Amino acid sequence: MQFDTLDHVADVLGAQEAAVSFMAHFDYGEADAAAWLFADDAVWQRNDGAVRGKDMLIDLINRRDRAIVVRHLISNLRSDWRGADCVIVHSYVTLLRQRSDAVPQQFPLPLEGVAGFGRYEDELRKTNGRWLIAKKTTVTEFKKK
């Protein structure tokens, strides 16, 4: 990827930061913070169906079982700059999932291994100076039996 200006670099880094921060907020159950990075009309295509809009996202996060600790490790970020207001971020995701007997959790938890591996494709739009997820697609390539 070649950048003509520092603005392009800033756009790509801003979009990548939003995509990674979104999943961190998701992992920690921070529904409002995750929704702040999700466009009003955003769609997240997951293996269990589509999440459409902020209200559905907030509901998904708030009804999660708090005894299950989830961490999405995002790596190998690659970005397609589509102009001043659109960046596509491609990444790998490694999923760790562990049930805890105590809520809140007492860390460190025992690690049973990787629960899954796949990739994300995040389309982000710049809206009022902020990068927001407009479309997120999850593709699972490996899953623990």
C-alpha cells in the first residue's frame, strides 16, 4: 500500500484503532463504548446471525453470560484505503474463551487453549471526524471441538 499524504496514514491508523478498540470493548462488556464505534446503520455479520444497529449490539453485549471470559486477539492487520471517508481493515482473530466460577473473575484463569481462529473484514466510515464500523464480517476458519 502506498500513501500519498500523511492524511492517508492517519486515516488508516484511525480506522485500525477503531476496529481493535471495538473488540476490546466487546470483550470487557462495555456496551456503550462499543456502540460509540458502531455506526447507527452498521451490520455485523456473525456466525450466529446479523447484528443490525446500535440497539441490537448493546442488547447482545448486555445479555452475555458474565461468567464466560472472552478475549479476541487481533493480528495481521491489513488495510485498503478507499478514500477520505472509507477504509477496509482485514485482520486475523484468535479467540480465547474460559468459564470462571467467580464473578467478578479472579485472574489469572486457567487457559484451556484456543477456542477458535478466523478473520474479520471491517468496513469503516469516517463520520463527523470519527471512524465508525459500518460493516463487520466474521469468518470462522477453525473451531475447537
